Amino acid sequence: MKNVIIACDFENKQELYTFLSHFPSYKPMLKIGMELFYSEGPDLIIALKSEGYPIFLDLKLHDIPNTVQKAMSNLGKLDVDMINCHAAGGIKMMQAAKKGLNDVHSKALLIAVTQLTSIDETELRQELLIEKPMNETIVHYAKNAKIAGLDGVVCSPLESKIIHESCGENFLAITPGIRLEEEQQHDQKRVTTPALAKTLGSDYIVVGRSITQSKDPLKVYLKMMETFL
């Protein structure tokens, strides 16, 4: 089940397809987030799926349960492979998200965001007023997601091990914050290399700029696939 997901944080579909031209014989799993989805809408997802790309639709739904359920029902019709909501919405909201997908017979993996990889312990306490340690907060959110019937969580690779210890080996850890050793961290603070993410137990790694801003995206992608798998 392990896979390398490419975070396609582009402004529009022209930029996306220019990037994908580097992969003539490959159909990597693509993460389509808010920037691109809000720019191009559902038609882009439909087109990519028709071309054979597995899709992780990363919109982090976070609203009242009824709204999230209806939104998930609409998104579930797009036949994506993975989709997410935010664990901070609580168990009832996550259950509603699951019901929304079930209502349209979607087979998408449903995962919950625990804490963004841009958040560190200081921000957790000073800005979000969460006094519990980062790891304890993330594990608690993951346990709530499991209670709600979700398939896993988004977390940093550094938390993959404790997620599996707390929620079971079959509960997925999808991990952004992946960098090659020689790269800067940019705006992410809890980061690792693909090799360390594998060792720590990540089930999927999400890689953005390391691939998308490379002079040879295919070479970097294949290197990461070889290292992680």
C-alpha cells in the first residue's frame, strides 16, 4: 500500500499539465489541494481520473457535521482515491464525513488532519492555547478519527510510530513534511527524509517542492519511490 504522493500546488491546470509532461510513462498519485481545486474546480479532478491518475483530494473539510456530510457526498461522486477532513471538527463531524461518502458508495480512503506540519509546540501552546504536548494531541485526534471510522490520519513522519502504536498497524499514517537531506525545510517544521519516514512507519509520503521544483522531477520522484518503497 505504500506510495509517494506528489503535492501539486500549482496555480492552474496549465502549470499542472506542464509538470505532468515530465512523466510520460507514469501515473503518479497526485495530491490536489485548495489552490488548484478552487482555481479549476471538479472538472480537473474528473479529467485527471479519466487519464488514470490516482487522486488525493486535500480540502481539509472542517464545518458543522451536516455541512461536511453534504460536501463529502458531492466530492465522493468525483471517484477520488483519498480525501480528508480535519480532526479538530470532532468525532460527530468525522462520522458525518464518512456517512457522506457512504451515501454515494465512494470507496475513497477517508483520513483526518491532526496538526499541520507548519505548527510547532510553541504555536500549539501560545496561539492555539492547547497545553498538551504535540504528540499527545496528535494521538488523541487520531484515536478520535479511528472511533469515527476513518482510515487514517495526516501527520508528520515523526508521529507515524506512535500513531500505529496507538491505533493499530492498519490505521494509515499519511505524512507530508518530506525533504531530501540537502534541502531547506521552507515553511514546514516537522520534516524528515523519505528513508527516515519509511523507518518510522509512514504508509504514504506526500512530496511537493522537492519534486515539483526540481530540474528533473521524474528522476527525483523515482529516487524517492526507490528509497521509500
